[in-house]
Amino acid sequence: MFMHNKRLMYTVRVAEPNPVLANMMLEQFGGADGELAAAMRYFTQALAEDDAGRKDMLLDIATEELSHLEVIGSIVAMLNKGAKGRLAEGVEREADLLVQLNAGGDSHITSLLYGGGPAVVNSAGVPWSGAYVDSRGEPTVDLRSNIAAEARAKIVYERLINITDDPGIKDALTFLMTREVAHQKSFEKALYAIENNFPPGKLPGHPDFADKYYNMSQGDGDARGSWNEGEQWEFVEERDQQAAVDGGDGLATVKIDKDDKKILAAVAARTASDPSINPITGADLGAGPGAGSTTPLEPAS
């Protein structure tokens, strides 16, 4: 059950309308790292959570994310106030209004389709998607995802702060950005409160491969550090030791019955390529400048 308080969690003070900036702010309203995605992610996790402490934390933070959604949505609405009124009442010459709405980004789409309201889209106009909710129902997985989500959201808020000189908006965005930091701390504490939290899940990794580092990209720029050297790691750079690491032949095989073998042989025979021919193709017939080498056409008889 939810109860709404009409006072925002943080006061929104916008100095003047700016539809272009409003469109940028939509990234934290309906974007992949926005507040709606965060609220839905944590709510779905909380509903399936069996641990009482984690369930309570997830519900608290999910509900707070909805309040953040209300703050960022209010900023969007305030920034669009001027354009909304002018567009609704037609008080300016068409050319002047068009210039204002089309000053940058997709602000004209936001104004025309959504009337200046905080639409559930990102800053490029892409509708919000449930695919942003990447919960897996395993706390050691979901908490790590939550930590990363809060970090991504924090960086987006930083970038939004950097593109506005409106002190009221900067103030509100700084609050929202800081709450991402607080949430990340909570999620990290909850993760490490699980005694065996790595590797995620129940099944252990195979001991033959858990400590190997394969230097697969070799050349200028190779580097060593704690991520691939020391007693914890076996550094493998020989190419012949990077293939068929299981000791097999490195090929893909499947056991099939004799009837399927006959069918597959017939398919292979029917679709076989003839390496002895060089057929004329459509690319040859239509070749023009820039086509490169093509098969010569036989002269007409």
C-alpha cells in the first residue's frame, strides 16, 4: 500500500524555462539508469526476497526512488512551462515558436507529443522498457547489479549538473546524485553481510580454471597488475595453451543416429560449393567505380 505526500522529497527551484534542458533531464526519468528503472528494479527484487533485512532495505530504497522520480519529473515540467503555454495558446509567431522548440535535441518532440510533460522516455525519445529491470532473483547477483546501477546513475547526474548553470536545478540534482552514493553504500553493506557472497550463486567454479588469466590480446600495450599477476594468478600467454584448455581436441561434435547422418549428408551434398567455377554474379554485372576487382564478363558473340 502506498500513500502519497504532496510535498516533494526535495524542493525544486527552476530559474527559467528551458525545453532543451528538460529533454536532457528525461534521461533520469525514463532512461535505462533513471529513477523509474531503479524503483522497478528494487521493488521486484523486494517482492521475491526472503531475507527480512534485505526486503526492508529494498522496499525503502524502491519507494525513495519513486520520490526521486517525482523530483526529476517536476524539474522537467517546470523547465517546459514556457514552451507548454506558448504552444497551447499560440501566442507567438509560428517561426519564433518553431525556433524555440527546435533549439536542440528532441525537445520539439517532447513538446508536441507530450505537451511539455515528463514523458516516460529517455532523452532520445526512446520509450521506457521493462528490459531495464535486470533482476535475477539471486541476491549476490542483484546486489552487484544494484551497486553498478547506482554508480551509473550517479555519473549521469554529474553530467546533467555540468550542463546547467541554474543554481536551483544544480542543488536538486546534487541531492539526487548524493542519494545514489548513499544507496550504493547500503547495497554494498548488504552484499558483504552475506558471508559467502562470491562467486555468485551456489555452484563453485571449476578449480582448473578459476585462477587462470589468459593473455588473449597480445601486443603493444600488454600490462601486468594485481588483476593478472601474483600468487593468485597463473598467467597463460602461450597460444597453444589458450585453445582446447580442457585437454580435448578443441572441436565441436555431436552424436547422432544413422538416419540423421544420411539426412545431413544429403543436405551437405545439395548445398556444396564448387571451388572449380567462377560464376558471373550480380556484383559483376552491375560493377562501377569503386567496385574493386570483378569477374570479367564474357564478350558478346
